[in-house]
Amino acid sequence: MILPRTVQTPVMLHPAGPAASPLASLGWVLLGISVVVVLVVSVLVLVAALRARQEGAAVSRSGQGLTWIVVGGLAVPAVILTFVFVLTVRTLGAAAVPSHSAATIEVVGHRWWWEVRYRDSLSASITTTANELHVPTGQPVRLELSTADVIHSFWVPELAGKTDLIPGQHNVAWVQADHPGVYWGTCGEYCGLEHARMQLTVVAESPAAFRRWLDQQRQPAGLASASAMAGQALVTDGACALCHTIRGTAAGGALGPDLTHVASRRMLAAGTVANTRGGLAAWIANPHALKPGTAMPAVGLSGPELQAVVAYLETLR
Amino acid sequence: MTVTTITPDQRSAGLEERLERIWETAPGLLGVLGTVDHKAIGKRYLATAFLFLILGGLEASAMRLQLAGPERHLLGPEQYNQLFTMHGVTMIFLYASPILSGFSNFLWPLLLGSRDMAFPRLNALSYWVFLFAGLFLYSSFLVGQAPDRGWFAYVPLTEAAYSPGLNMDFYALGLILLTVSTTVGAINFIVTAFTMRAPGMSVNRLPIFMWGTLTTSFAVLFALPALTVACVFLYFDRRFGMHFFDTAAGGHPLLWQHLFWIFGHPWVYIIVLPAMGMVSDYLPVFCRRPLVGYTFVALATVSTGILGFGVWAHHMFATGLPPVSTTFFSAASMVITLPSAVAVFAWIATIWHGRPVVRTPFLFAAGFVVLFVIGGVSGVATAAVPFDWQLTDTYFVVAHLHYVLIGINLFAVIGAFYFWLPKMTGRMLSERLGRWNFWIMFVGFNLAFLPMHVTGLMGMPRRIYTYPAGLGWDTLNLISTIGSFVFAFGILLFLVNVWWSRRHGTLAGPNPWDAPTLEWSIPSPPPPYNFAVIPTVESRHPLWEAELGEGARSKLDVGPTLDQGRETLGTSALDAEPEQVLRMPEDSLWPLLLGLALTVTAYGLLISGWWIAGAGGALSIVFVAGWLWP
């Protein structure tokens, strides 16, 4: 797959869609006010300290100074804060979850990866993938957030602020990407050992490309070619299948990410390592070297076995 | 410089010697362990809290080295998580609050014209339990199981299912133990403020520092129970399988967050209001005029303490609270800016209308004002709900909270040391070294934390032990790391200065700064009895009355001598009319023993050693009985 854009610095002030842009506009105003206030106060302190310096000055009660407090401490801040508050309330309205959405995606937080489920309202089928969220451009996408364990927080700075994934609570968020692109996201709430390595990728593509992608993800894994048969046997009959599902095969574990189309994803282990042949092999050979807290064990494959497993997984596009 | 001397003609000969015999602490180990002298306890608080500051700083340094570049392997995730958790716990609970208790304990009776705090033995208990709670928390490192779930300890991550070790038991029990210390300390400050003031020191003549600590003490009494309850629930959930936060059994994880922040946000004001008060008292000395807007600043202090209870949910804007409540907490969080702005402009007006004499404490106070404003405006940014959805849990918030806590607490505290340490030790700190100290700290601090605002805006989350290369965060993190070590060097210079001054500092004399309040009317260091005669006060500035020429005539050298035993004067709550002679307790080992017994109880609960816990509890009761035995 050729991606329209590589991941760039996720600057929250450079929003890529209407769920994030009102936040950024508010942010620019707040930062602007902040800089002005800090500069004014700093200059006042500096001038005040320098203007009447006098070694060995005698004590006296010169000047009342209450005007400073009334103007600088009460009147001006009250005006600024009222303005900021009104802007805040307006932004709340502008960033609210819209009533219509092009798609609904369930996002389930796990320690430490993201389960992503596409519900098909017609066939009632669910297509599961992991750590990579595909969305159609130009349309609001509704995200239903839940967690399998502790509190996490869904956050893609260029597309949306944070919404927590909380046990016993169903939170809803939304994103909309105006242009095709790849956006970096991460867990925004400390969730334990590998909180740092719980990242996700959002791929925004044209509605047509998105539909093609989704159709492809719905398919079970294809039959393994002759060269991949050995690897398939190792994966679906061995330790891998205890935790991972590969639809269309005997592998039906439910603890780890669905691997049916693992080769189509950009990253492995929630942003830990790029999904290349080398990255895949390194990850399977010794997951704890890359992500010490991961639940994935090193299963002790021999060199040829590892090569066979990687060869098979690379066919799962 | 005018120094008010105590003239001997109005009192019987040998008064000082007599009082010295009555009030001095017994020599030897028994005296060290049993003293109830507020000055000794205050200095212990200061030294212990500063030691914890250094420990917390070392933890921070290790984290900054780890984050100096992407994908570094100096620390593993578990080590990093323990370090950032203990860094927070240490700075918030074992440094920021106790350091202010140290200043309050040392200074209050001196500011008040009293000979001790209202409950000297409770004061000793407060210190011992603080020390033991700190040691208890740090003993977790000895078994490699330091708390590792953040100082905020959100459930269900901290429940036994996700945190099976002893880590979070150390946390829950350590904090419960510490609340004992903080609570008895707060009660002591409140009673002292309302009963122990010199005659004539009506409430509108209190130094602002006392308003700060008094407000804080009330806030402690209302805020801490929420923390205690939360920690007890957590311990019960973890150890006995209860379900306070378990959704499957009808509990809820957000219950923890509400309890924690109902405590946690007032706590922020608890650890800054006394520091703001100290600046309000020492800044004017270097501006050679009284504080502008005393009444405004006093009221701002109290109203901040009250409003501080109405803003807790601004830590929870991303949890899916309904807009009605986020809007309310957003508004409250903006309103609480106003009293802070009042204080800031009172300080600026004081400098503006004064004739500043630039000495090290002045530099720290002026730097403090600037850092306070930076921390304040970034606080307003996080109060704006939708923008907070972006900012929360990013390095922007790390920058914000360090501007608040280092800017308002630590800069005020170091300035206060330069100002008051001569009173404690009798020797001045080096002014030359002091200026270097200030500028290196100020530059280092801003170099470390100003870029963090940008790092946060560029999407870097908090509490991550490493980050990938290529997201644009590398350079800013390196700058922060360099800045943090410059800052640490500034702290080191302060320690050098303190060490140097003990031998080489010029003798301070009673009032080296020509300051206006009662503590400067007595020798440095003060004698065990503080005041040979209890002064009578007629203004807020008893030592500046001649210069100000406003007609007030405080009496510093005539008054009750109370030399028939450990005695001081009790006065009425508002106007400080003399009411009674208070008989003060002798030194005692009971506070130390009670503190030890409580700590044994905590260790018993930690290891499920119910017999040990029971024995500790029973001993505690015995020791309380011994303490109270007539």
C-alpha cells in the first residue's frame, strides 16, 4: 500500500479535521493571551524593580497602590476570563459529537494495544483489527470507546482531543479527517508498565479507498501458498494460536490482536516497531527486548521456524 | 538599621537565665528525642523536607537522562514508573507541604510573640510521624517495590489484579500514616493562631504568612479525609477483596478520581498559599514599605482556600463528564484566578511604590512573581475544557505544574531561607553566592520547563519512559534535560552557601534586614524561651513604627515575664485580649513512642501481619494514655 503521507509531528495546533480545529482555535487564542500577559507582567516587575532602586532606603509608606490591585488584579483579569469562558462554552458546542456519522468504530483498550472493531449494520458482522484505525475522509466517524482492563485514553492530537476509556462506562468520541493522511495517536492516560508503547495509527483515505480496505479486511485469510504452508502450520497449530485469531484458519485465540491481515498494518505491537520483515522477526524472536512489559511470550522458535513464521505472516495482507 | 533592644530596668535581675533554665532542652539523647521546642522541630522539618527534595531531585535527574533522547535504555519501564511515581509522591507529600510546616513551626511563635505552639507535644508527634511515613514510603525501594502507579494512583490500575506487588500498599498505608502527621499539625496551627498571639495582635495584624498557613490548615482538615478514605478503600479492595471501585460489583473507578481530586486540588493551594504568604512578608522588607493591599491579599488567601474546593473535576475533563458539570468546573477554575491576580498585582504595586533594595530574597521573590504568572496563565489554558482535552496528560501540563510548584513553592522557599536562615543560625548567607544561586536556578528552571510547553503542544504525553525518534521531540527533550541539570546545580549552590555560612557567614544580629515583625526583635538564633517579656502589639509592623510615624507604639520590652515555669500568654481569638496564662508541657518521649507504634501498625498492615498490626495499635493506645496521664 502506498500511503499518501508519512507520519509527522502530531502538533495539536495544526488540526486535520473539525473535531480538532475548534480546540486548536481556542488554543491559539489562549496561548496568545498567555504570552501577552506574561510579557506585560514581566516588564512591570522588571521596571518596578529597577526604576526606584535605592541602597539603604528608609522605610516609608509612599503611594497607595490600590489602583494596581483593582485594575490589574480584578478588572482586567475579569474581562479576559469572561471572554475566555464564553469562548470555551462556544467551543464545547462546536466540538460536540455530531448526530450523524459515516461509520461507527468500536475501540477497545488493552494493556498495551488497541483493538479496533468495524460493525457492519447490515450483516451484523464485526471486522476486527488492531492498532490501526482506517477512516474515510470528509465524514465524521463515531468512536465507541471501552476497555478490557484499566483506564486508557484515546488521543490523536491532529484529529481529536482525549476521551478516556473507562471500565463500566461507555464514552463516545469522534474524528473527521479532511484530507488523506496518516496520523499518529497514543494512549493519553497512564495505564501501567508499557503505557509508552501503546500508540496507534489513523489512516485517512478517500471513501472509495476506505471501502476497498474494509472489504478486504472483512475477508478471512487466504489459503497459504506452498512456500508459506510450513509457517502456517507453526502459527495455527502452535503457541501463536493460543492468543491470536487468524480468521479462516484454526487460530482462534482471543487474548492478543487479530492477525488476519497483520501484514497490511504499518506498525507492530502498538507502535513499537515498523512492520518490516526484520521488525516482524525481531518482535517474534524476543518481544521483551522491544517491549519489556508485553504479554506476548518468546515462544522459542528455531531459526528456520522463525523464518517460516515470518514468511507466512507476510502473506496475511 | 534600628534594633530594638530589651532594656533590663523594668524586670527582675536574672530573668533571662531563669527563663533559659525553664525552657532549655535537656542535653543528651533524651533531649534530642524528647524536645518539644518548636524551633528544634521546625528546623528538623526543614532539614528533613529538604533531604526529600534532594531525593526527589535525584529521581527527576535519572528520568531526564532517560528522556534526553529517543529510545534510550538507561532505565527500564518498571524503574521509570517507580521513579516518576516516587518523584511525585516525594515532592508533593514529603517536600512541598512539610517544608512549609517547617517554616511555620519555626516562625509562628516568633511572629506571634509567643513562647511555643499551642500543643508542643502534638507538634513533636507531627514531625516524627512525617519522618516515619517518609521512611516507610522509601523503605519500598529496599524490597524493589516502590509505588509505580503515579502519585494519583488511579483505579483499577492500582487494584490487586493489575498491581499485585506491595508497591501500592506502601503508597496507601504510607499516605494514611502521613495524614496523621498533617492533620495534627493543622489542628495545632489553627489553635495556635487563635489563642497564642501577643496581646494586641488582632487578626488584621497577622503577617500574611500566617493567613496562608491558617487557610491551609483549615483546608487540610476538610481535604485530607477524602484522601484517607480513598486510601483505606484502596487498601481494603486490594487486601480483602472489597469492591469499592469494582464496576462488576456496583463500584466505579471514577469514585476514586473524585475522592482523590477533592483532596488533590485543595492540596495544590495547601502547598502554595503559605509560600505566597512568605513572599508577601519578606518582599516588602526589600521594598522598604509595607505590603500594598494587606486586606486584599489576606482575603485573596482565604478565598483561594475556599474556592480551591470547587475546582477538582478540572482534572477529569476527558472522563466523559456531562457538559453541565465540565462547564461549572471550568468557570470555577477561572474564577480562582482572580485572587491570585490580586496577590500578583499587590506584589508588583509593592515593588513599584517601594524603593527596592535588591538582595537575594528580593531576587527570588521577583522571579517567583514571574514564574507564578507563567504557571497561572497555562493553568487558565487547561481550565478551558475543550483545549484541555488536548493538553491533559501531556508535557504542557508537566510544564504548568512545575511552574506552579517550583515557581510558587521552591523559589519562595529558597528566598525564605535566605531571609530567615540568619534568624535560625545567627549567620548570614553569602550575598554573592546567593545571586549566582538565584540566576542559575532561574535560568536552569526556565531552560528545563519552558520548552516542555512546546513539547506538550507537539503531542508528547506524560509518564512515558521513552519515545520514538522522528516525532520531532528529540531536541526539546535534550534542552529540558540540560536545563534540569543547570537547575540542579543551582540547588547545589544553595547547599554550598548554607554550609559555608555556618562558619564564615557574618553574624546576623537580631535584625539584619531591618524587618518589621516580632521575630526580628529577639536575638539570632532565638533563646529557648523566645521572648523574655511577652510583647504587646499595636500595629502590623511593630519594628517600623518609628519610621512610619503612624502613631502606633508597640511595647516590646515591657510586659508579662511569666517566669514561674513553662508559661506563655493565652489571648482571645479575634482581638488578642490577654485571657489566661498557659502552662506549657515539658519535653516528652510519648510523641516519639506513639509515632513508632503507628509505624509498626503500618508495617503490620503492609505484610498482613495482623498480630503485629494489633500490637502496634494496642501500643498506640497505651502511649496515648501515658501521654494524657495527669
